[in-house]
Amino acid sequence: MTEQILNLSNKTVSNPAEYGPLRERGPLFRATIEGLESPVWFVAGFDDCKEILHDSRFIRDQSKLPGAEGPSLTDEMLTQVGMPKEYFKYFGLLGLSDGEEHTRMRNVVARAFTARRVNALRPGLEKNAADIYAALAEKKEGDLVSELGYPLTSAAICELMGVEAADVPLLQGWIMEFVSYDTERLVPAITSIVEYYKDLIARRRAEPTDDLISELAKPGGPDQDLLSDDVIIAIFMLLTSTGIAPPAHFLGQALLALLTHPEELEKLRAQPELLARRAVPELIRHATSVPTGGPLYAAEDFEFRGCPVKTGDAVIPSLVGVNHDPRQFDDPLKLDLARDLGPGVGHLSFGSGAHYCTGAALAQLETEVVINTFLLQNRTMELAVDPGELQYFDVPGKGTALGALPVRF
């Protein structure tokens, strides 16, 4: 019997309404995703996905598989967008490691996201959001992705790392070029980022300051056996690439969700105490910032809930699918800002287990501040186009993202 492999477009991967019939295929189903040639197992059920994320028989580092050969899915994605191979080493630092290696690296990255560091960003985020609102309101229009999302998230992650404020627009611009996924724009942007970080590491070694960059670059630290210059650059690339573009586009999605659900927005305005406790988690579930999670690989042959998985098989979690699983959430396609997601996080937008997103608290804080500033404290903003006219772009092998959110005041 020939194995049936579905062909999923990036649009399908990002549309929660498409997952009903897909879940009926079982806990895992075989598929190829637009932008990737290799077939994978796709998981779209909440409990199925959570179990996989905690199952040690699935690993992140494909090179550790018995007899591993050929490119990983991450390498395939990078090749697809024309990334030069000499830059592959700067991608997938945490998402492609396991065990003690992952724990040590995660502990290093987590230094940027301590509760103290993240909470200290609130005043700056609030001022930045208020300034951006004032500037857009003055000109009566704006794009909430490029003129709000990117500047706000860029400033926050750069402050955490210790990048000078004057250099923030540079990194923001390079990341915006990178997510064009146009090789002619992407390669110069990545080259510029790598060269910038090489220079910054050298400057911090010569003249250290009280920031994460100086801490990682200083000689004689506890993790010096781990922290080569390439690894430090990979850490900064991780923070820059995941801390700017995904939350920038998600903020657009979250604001769009509220502007297109006026009854929920009025509920939130009447009960602002719901914002941090219920509304932000529900928006992160409903709008799911990244449609799919990083790939995992079966380290042995076994059956997962009746599905025969072979050594080396790749599994892709559909974060959109699991966050809209009717077996986990009542009326999952509905936005309900009073929804009680239960104990813990309640959704899988940030993953689960050892690879839970280190930047989750920052993403939640950014969302809270932006909604409070743009829709609660101020109430004059509305969409400038019909929602059906909004443009989305493909993220190869990952889904789609909102390209722009035009509004008027």
C-alpha cells in the first residue's frame, strides 16, 4: 500500500479552520509543507503534541541520530531561501540541541530573560508604545507591523542584550530585509548582522559594560569552554531573529483580532483587569505567533499512539492546530477574552518542556503594553482596509505572516 502524503500550503498550515479533517487522520499524519521537499509527520492535536514535546525518544539534533546523513529540515529551509552554508552554524542554536548541551546553552541564553531584566523593560516599553501611538495619531494613519511592531520589539530585545540605542534601527532594518526571504536582500542582511556582532564582541572585550554581551564575551567566565565567538554570535542571532520579527508580526495579528471582534474589545474595555490575566494568553492562543514549531526527530523505531515512527522521521508540531483543538478548548475558533485556559500556560504557542520559549515573558509583556496603549488608553484607531484586503507572506516551510496592518485614527 502506497503511503499517502498530503501537500500542505503555507496558507493551510496557518489556517486553524483547516485542521478539523486533518486531525481525523490520527495523532500523526504524513505531509510535505510548501517550501520543504522532505515529508514529515505533522501533529495537530494538543495532547499528542504535548506528549511528543516531553518524549525523550524525539530529539532536536538530527546529527545525533544513528547513521545520520543528509541535511536537516532546518538546513533545507536555509537552503531554500539561499542562505550561504557558512552561515548555517548561526541558526538553530537552542532548537537543534538536546540534553546537557541544550541545558547549558539554555542557561546562558536565559540570562537575558530573568524576571528582573524583563520587568525592568516595562517603563521603556510603555513610553515607546505611547510615543509611537502619538506619532501615528498625529499623521492620522500608519502600519502597525512596520511602524509599531518592529520598532517596539527591536528596542526591547536590543536593550536586553546591551546593543546601543543608536544601533537599534540598523538591526531592525537588517531583520526586516532577512524576513523578505528574497536571497538578494537576505544574504547582505545576514552578512551585516554577523559582521556587526563580531565587531561588538571585540569592542565589549576591550571596554566591557554591564550588559549581556560583555558578560558572554569576557575571558575566564564559567562557560568559556562553550562560548566560542561563533556560539556567542549564534546566541545573538537567536535573540535578534526570534525576538524581533515573530513578535512584531504577532502584535499585528493580536491587534487585528481585537479590531475585528468589537464585542470582545468592548468586553476588555469594560473589564481591563482581564488584560494580563486572561486576554493576553487568549490572544497568544488564538493568533498563535508562529504557526509551526521546530522539528523533532525519532531517535528509534517505535509506535506513537498507533502510528509507526521510524528512526530519523521528522515530526513538525502545528502550533496553530494544537491551539485550536476542540478536544482541548471549547469553541476553539472563537476569540473569548474571558476564557480560562486552566492551570499553567494553557496553550502551546511557546512550546512545552525543556524547549519552552525563553522569551515568553517578554512577548506577553509586549502584548499587554501595546493593547493597553493602542486600544484601552486610546480608542480612536480603526482598520484602514477591509480585513479581506490584508496581505500575508509565506515563511518557507513554516506558514504565513501578516505583512502589514494599515490603520487610521
